[in-house]
Amino acid sequence: MRSSLERFAKRLEPIGCFKVSSTGRTKATRPDEVTALILDRQDRKERRVSSAIARVEMRDDPSQHARETIPDDVKLLVWQRDGGKCVQCGSQANLEYDHVIPVAKGGSNTARNIQLLCESCNRTKGANFV
Ligand SMILES: [Zn+2]
């Protein structure tokens, strides 16, 4: 039990969780403290990784990324506001979330900038949008 904890401690030493003294005794810390340090470290690492991934995706294709990430609550709000139908022709078929101002032109993923359009109205709009 103690020796496995020591091996564990030695593995953690290089990442700065705590020191193993020359006598082989761990100087740190109760197991719950160690666990907290480890979890905290993992949390930070995961946050770094996921924000790095987000940044890379944004850099690769900002419009594509933003387009894919209309928040669910915004979608729900827009759906309810527009009554679950195309705001132009009232069709309830092939509905799409449409950015009033395209993301590529600086439009945001807020309910104010998103409307429900059926596929054909959306295509027509896309062709005419200047
Ligand atoms: Zn329509």
C-alpha cells in the first residue's frame, strides 16, 4: 500500500505535484489533496486541449465553425419565435436556420440574427444576397 503510493508519488514528482524526500517518504500531502491536485491538473489540461482545438477550427474555417455552433437554446428560441415555419412563405418543410447577416460577413449566432427559412427560400435568398 505504502510502496505503491510511493511509486505513484515518484511518477508525479516531475510534474510538480509533490516531492519524494531522500528517505523515500512522501512529503506531501494527504491522498485527497494529491487527488485534488491531479484532477485540477487534468482539468486544466483538458481545458487547454479543447480551447486549442476550438482555436484551430476557428482558424481553419471561421464561418464553417460558427455555422455549426448555433447554440441549442438559440435554435429553440428562434423556432418558437418563428412558429416552426418559414418566415417568408410559411412552409413547414425542409426548414433551415438562416443567418440574416451571414457569418462570413460578421453576423452572429444570436436569435436576432437567425431566422427560420425553408430550403427553397434560403436558396433564393442566398442567390440574391449582395
Ligand atoms: Zn419558404
